[in-house]
Amino acid sequence: MKILAIDTSCDESCAAIVDTDAWKLCADVVLSHTQSMEAYGGIVPEVASREHLKALPLAVREALARAGLALNEIDHIAVTHRPGLIGALLVGVTYAKSLAFALKKPFSIHDHLQAHLFSPCLISLEGGEPPKFPWLALVVSGGHTELFHAESPARYRWLGGTLDDAAGEAFDKIGKLLQLPYPAGPRIDKWVRESATPEDRARFAFPRSKPDDFQFSFSGLKTSVANQIRKLEPLSDADRLALAASAQEAIIDALVDRVESSQRALGVGQIVVAGGVACNSRLREKLPGAYFPPPRHCSDNAAMVGLLAALLEKEGRLENAPWTATPIAHAELA
Ligand code: KG4
Ligand code: ZN
């Protein structure tokens, strides 16, 4: 089966093709719209929807070209339907459904977080060995900071998550306070890695909040950085670097602390980390025993959606989505 996968949950138009017989990723296209958002210092949902309208057909066409396939050779269309920006999601879902209807092929809807959660298995589509189940998984991105216990792609349990901001959001908002362009996470990581000293990392003792088990909170950290900036203003470049380094240290310490305490509580050996913030070099350094997918598999992509559909199909649990709304009760449908 050749699966065309689509993800438009945020500000990237993503299309990928997975061949389940060859167990291979045939194409993985990500058209990013972060540049259109730079002027606004963050994502504007309406702008994201309009960018998807223009870019999604191009992403699909490019994926087909890279895979050397025609549209009618696609057997199934898998699309992300939650969570994310509603307008952006609707563009992807409507596009996928219309395409499936025109091609007379089945389509299925998938959870973006579940796709991130099993993205460590993407390596298997490239001939690599994925980490063995069960996992304690930290899914950490611009919109989410969640802990899961996973036994297989169809059997997993949400343990807890952030009470307010996500870790990626904290990176981006703190970066904005430091006048870094959006998205600030990768920029803070690179700047601190290349230029900060251990003294910079320790200069400001920002809070490492510890709510209940399996929970995170980052909004207090953001306020604390804003207060510190007000005290120091005008900021020198050395101040900005130390603020970025100390804030990154606080975010990473909070993540690592929760992952390690959850691991002890559950007695699970294998830790996996997924989502955009899993690209962070300091997080990788501080969790040396964890499995981190290659960075191209961490940030948003449709390959993980195609893989999720493929894994579910392998377990006989891939469900085709219905075509239409109906006033008839479920029992009468058959
Ligand atoms: O998973 P993702 O691509 O999109 C969402 O579903 O949110 O994650 C994007 C987030 C952004 O907040 C970005 O700043 C953050 O991941 N990010 C990083 C790094 N690379 C991306 N944060 C810290 N360090 C990085 N190297
Ligand atoms: Zn994501």
C-alpha cells in the first residue's frame, strides 16, 4: 500500500509518501512558512491557513514527483485532524478528503501528537533499528509538552503535560523578549552552544517549577525573565546571552527532572524524546540514555503521519474515516 500523508497542523505544509510493502519512506516534503511569520514575531493563524492553501498542492505534487508516482497510484490518504490551528487543520483535512473522494480511495484521520509520539519509529523506514517498547515518551514542541507511556502504536497512555505554556513556546516567547526572530528555540540553542560559558548559564537562577507528578509549567519562568530584563535594561549583548543561556538551562532542567522522576515512578527503561524541542542540543546532552530521533524527524513533518497510518495498518487497526455527515443513527448505517 502506498500512503500519501498530509499535515497542516501549524505553519508547515507537509506531504509524504510511505510504501508499506517495501517499508520505505519514498518522499518527505516540508514547506515551511516561518518566514511569513517573522514580521509578526509569532504564528498568525489566518496567515498560516492562507499559506497552506497555496503551498499544500505544491507539497503533494513535489512528494509524488520525488516518489516517482502518479496520483492514481496512491492507495490511501492519511491526514492530521487534531490538535493544531483550526483553520490550518481544515485546509489539510478538506484537501485530503476531496482528493480521496476524487480518486475513490480511502482516507484516515490522525492525531498529530500520536504521530510525534511514534516518530522515533521513522528510522525503521530508512533501514534503521527503532527503540524497543515500552517507552516513556516526552513529546515536546511549540504547542505541547506531554509525557506518555507507550506499549505499542495502538496502546499508549497520556501521563500528564504542561499546565500552561509548552517548552517550545517558552523558548519562542523568551526569545521574543530578547529580540530574537521567531522561532527563537533553534536560535537560542545555537547561540548558547557556540558562545555561552558555564558562568552565563548560571548567572540568573530562574525558577524550575515542579508541579505534581508528570506535570510541567513554564509561564512563571517567562515572567521571571521579563522581570529580570526590566531590572537590567538597557541590556548589553553579554546580558542577552546570559539571559538566553540561563533561561534555556531552566527549561531543560525542568524537562529532565520530570522525565527522570517519571522514569523512576514507572520503572520504564527506555526514554524517547520527540517534537521540535527534541532538536535541542542541551536536552540531548542532559539525557544521554534517551533515544532522540534525527532532527529532521523531530520537527513537524508528514512522514510521521504516514508512518502512524502504516503502523496501525500493520496491527489491523487503521480505520477509514467516514465520507460525510449523516442524520442516521450509527446502528442503521450498515
Ligand atoms: O514540533 P514542532 O516543529 O511544531 C509544533 O508542533 O509545535 O516544534 C516547533 C517548536 C518551536 O517552538 C521551536 O522554537 C522549537 O520547537 N525548537 C527548538 C529547537 N528546534 C525547534 N527549541 C529549542 N531548541 C531547538 N534546537
Ligand atoms: Zn508538531
